[in-house]
Amino acid sequence: MIVVGMADLNTVKEPGALTTLGLGSCVGIALYDPVVKVAGLAHCMLPESTKISNNANVAKFVDTALESMINDMIMKGAIRRRMVAKLAGGAQMFAFNSSNESLRIGDRNVEASILNLRKLGIPIASVDVRENYGRTVELYTHDGSFVIKTIGRGVKTI
């Protein structure tokens, strides 16, 4: 099991698995090519790199993490048109009495993920996003299963 940290990404070819811990407002983006069994997982903190001046860490942002992860997967034999995506996280961890857009980071991460995947032509197979609780996820290369673990809400596979 390879651990993907916050603002990090990794790819692996079967046999293997990827996990990331503590997705709150961050979004976990899983990509999978079922033919060659190559998987990628990114733990993204922010929706887009163009809004931040300190944007050298590509894994920190949805837009640049997707590009990097896709390229890494292609180098391992994946083909973009076969890739499918699954999303988890993007929670609103705290209640705010404000309409300030910058406080909706979880929603913005989910929206950016959906928009960027659509632009890239990668279908989203399933999601477990938003709400108000954190998640830990595991992505398995043998079948692309995305296991989501939550405190008090159990475990599910999407």
C-alpha cells in the first residue's frame, strides 16, 4: 500500500494499492485504466493553480495534479480514453455564516474536479463527496475499487 500525502499524488501498476488519509475539504481523485490495471491517486488541496502565486507543487491543485497524474499513468501503459475517475472528499468541515466564496473550498474542489475531468474526456464512474465529514480512501489496482472509510459512517466501496 503506497501512501499519498496531502498535496501529493502517485501512480501504480498492478499489483498495488494507493491510500490517502484525512480527506476533509481536500478532494481525492482516483483514476484507473482497467485494461492495463494502472491506477493513480491525487490528494488535492485547492481547485486551480492559476489563482495562487506559490504554485510549484503540481499535486496541490486539481488542474495540475490531473495533468501530471495522467502523464504518469500513460508512462506506465495506460491510455487516456480508457481511464475512469472516482472522487471522494470535498467536505464542508465547518459551518460558516458567510457567503464568502473562499470558505467553500470543498465545493470548489469538487466542482474543479468535475470540470477538469470533463474537459479531459475522462468519465466519472462514481463519487462520494461533500457532506461534513472526513474520509480515508484506498484504491486497488486489481479491479479499480475505491474503498472509502469514515468515522461513524462505516466503510463503502465505489
